[in-house]
Amino acid sequence: MSPAAPDVAKRLIERWNSAGNPGQPGIEWPRERWHRYFPRHIDALQVLPNRLDREVVRQACSEAAVDADSAERAFIVVMAWGYGTEVGYGPWRTQRVLSQTPRAADRLASVARTLSEDGAIAAYSRLAHENDCGLRWLGPAFGSKYLYFCQPEGQSVLALILDRLVATWLEREAGLNVNPVPWSERTYRRYIEQMHSWAYALQCRPDELEYCMFREMANEGNSQWAPEGARL
């Protein structure tokens, strides 16, 4: 693990600071489609705004550790945020995850409790193993999103999202190979430790650094996640 942040990461944070530290814009989501797939949770879904941002999703996940129903609702909101508006099969894929593993919601609640009690790495490890709390069809990119949003405030080690865009930035710009698939506790631990080390050196939060990497790649790829006004 390199304790010194590379120059490219320094420039990334400097640009973000110069822009006024913008947060991630909310993403539109096809609410009616999600309502149809998850009528049991329609009351919770109906109160969500038309655009989901990180704070809205975090609030929706605040009780994930309480019970299975709360964990399932939290997971659905995380998935709706993660798929956004351009992926029409998001609700179907989410339903597949929840329906094709026995007691999937109980597993999600157990993971959320482990996250609260034992931290990010322990919770990731539980999701990574099918004979523990792993869910069929759930990969690390969306699994790490669930951990990020369900983590209670105050923990020193933050659960960070590790998806294709962030991993691509790290490999291309910093030479750090943290392939987000398949599930690997060793890879996720290395990623978490490196991001925390660099964030400390750069005087920012690790999740701010993660977002800046994601933001740059989304902007470059002209994706639905590009900042407002950046898409061509």
C-alpha cells in the first residue's frame, strides 16, 4: 500500500475543490416500473423524490439492520439509484436477486447488522460467500453500494463503492489493480486501505475521493451519471 497519494489523485481533488466540492447530482428513476415489481414496498417507494441522490438513499437505508423488511426496502432503493433511468431491466434484475436466494432479505439484514457491529470488511466478507450471506446474481459493484449506504455514521473505516468505473480509473491513472469482480475480500481490503491512506494525505473523505474518480469516468464516458451540463 502506497501512503503517498499520486499526483493524479491530488489534481483530481484540487479540481473538485476548485469547483466548490459539488455533490453527486440526483438521478431520475422509473418509479412506476419499480412500483409494479415491488408492490409490497410501494408506500416506501412513493415517498421518494423523482431524483435519487446519495443523501436520499442513505436515509432510506438507515434502518436496514432492524429487520428483513427494512433491509429489503433499503436494497431496492439502492438498486433503483444504481440502475438509474437508462437501464430498463433494473427492477427485474433486483427481483431476481431477492427471489432466487432463500431468505434473501434476512441475509441482507444480517449483513447490515455485521456492518454496524464489525465494520465494512466483515460485512463484505459475508456478502462474498454463498454459504453465508451471499445472494445469487448480486455482484460486488452493487453489493458494495448496499454496504456504503447502510453503514452507520461514526465508523472510522468507510465502506466504499467499488465498481467498474472506479476500478478503471485506479488502474489507468494510478496503476492499482482492484478488479471489482469476482468477489474478493483481499481485493476489497486493499482498495479500502489504499483509498483511506490517500484520502488522509489529501485531507478529504475516502468516499469523496471515490466519487471524484467515479465522476471523472462518468463525465468522460458521457453516461447518465455525468454531472449536469457535462453530457454531450
